[in-house]
Amino acid sequence: MGFLDFLFDADKKEERKYAKLEKTLTNMYVQAAERAYTIEQLRDLRTAEAVRVLLKRFGESAPNTTVDLEDKERVYDVLVELGAEPSFSVVEIVREHLREVDENVNWPLKVLTDLLSYDEFVGFLVELLRDASPEYKQNPEKKQELILRAQEMQNPELAQELVRFLEDMNETVRFLAVDAVMRQENPELSVGPLAEMLAREESLRIVQKLAAAFAGNQNWKIPAELREEVNDALPDEFGVHDQGHIYKHRH
């Protein structure tokens, strides 16, 4: 056997090893103890490929929700521990994973919150939102999770990206975006788009939420050109004042 043949066989052996570990880790019908042991084996390997395999566990859900949570918490702890590994970057592997997947992003995002500074995490969140589109998507889960996470952050660039999702085709995404935009506390950027949304939004729960938010902040004014449309769109208990703020009728 030549040296290249030896290397080829060694590579194949490594592939088979990781494939076997992945098969066990992502099989929700093997014993929980067996999956727990597999997580320990992957931790002890301390390789980039082990991290990629561990991330696969976040994409599966065990029938027993308690066991599922325990598994994912164990993987999360291991990934955070491996974040200090000098020979490879867990952060870059998790980032790559999040760019590629369309669902089950909550746990990988949680890993990054422990491994990145606040500003670094916000910057990556902006990047992910920038790559997302307000156009129709059959599975909007990733957008929803990103926007939920953004509700906890404040940043001008983040606010700009969030405003785009006020026009998303999915009603739940729009609802979450309203919350996220309002929590940015950036009225110069947000009040205009929120007012425009109020004039055309068809979802009653979003209209109610927007009306209540504007009525609760007298500094938020509806632009003159939108006041008639907004007044027509408002629930019966609200109205638009001549000066542009929304008020709630007294009973």
C-alpha cells in the first residue's frame, strides 16, 4: 500500500467514524444515555467536524420533551466549552451553520450569545437579517426566530433591517417585527414606517397593536398625508387628532 492509499484509507475511516456518531446522535429512538455518551465522545474528539456533528442534534426533536431539552442543553454546554479550543473556531462553524439552515436556529444563536460580545452578536444578526427577504417563504421559522432575538437588542443598523420586515408576506413575521421595531427606541427611523403600516395593514391584531402603541406615545405623529387613511383603518375606539397623534375615545 502506497502512502497516498494509506491517507485515503485513513480519511475514509474518519468519515465512517463521524457518520456513525452522527447517526446515533440524531436517532431519537436510541436510549438517551447512548446519545449522551455520543455527545461526550464528540466533545473529547475536539475537532471542527465534531462541532458540525453536534450542531446536527439541534435539528432533531425527541418525542420526550424533557429528554430533548436535556440533550440540547448538553450539546449547548459542550459547544460553549469547545469555544475556547485554539485549533479551530467554533464561532465560525456555528456562523456557517446558521447561514445554511432555514429552521432550528434558536440553540445555535444561544451558543453565539455566549461566545461573542454584544456588538459582535448584533453584527451577525444584522448579517442574517440582511440575507433574509420579506418575500413569501414557505417556512418563515428562521425569520421569526431572528426577529424574536432582535427584540432583545438595540442598534441603528439592526433597526434598519427590521423595518423591512414590516412588509413581510407572513402575518406572524410582521407582528413580531412591529414589536422589534418599537423596542429599538429609534423614532426617527421607525415612526414613519409604522404609520404607513397602520394605513394599509389588514391584520386586526397588528392594527390594534399599532393603534395602542401610537396612543400610548403622544410624540408619535401620523404624517398629514396619511391621517385620513389611518383614521379609516383604526378600530372604533381610536381616532387621529388634528395634530397627528392617535388618541383613544373616552367612554
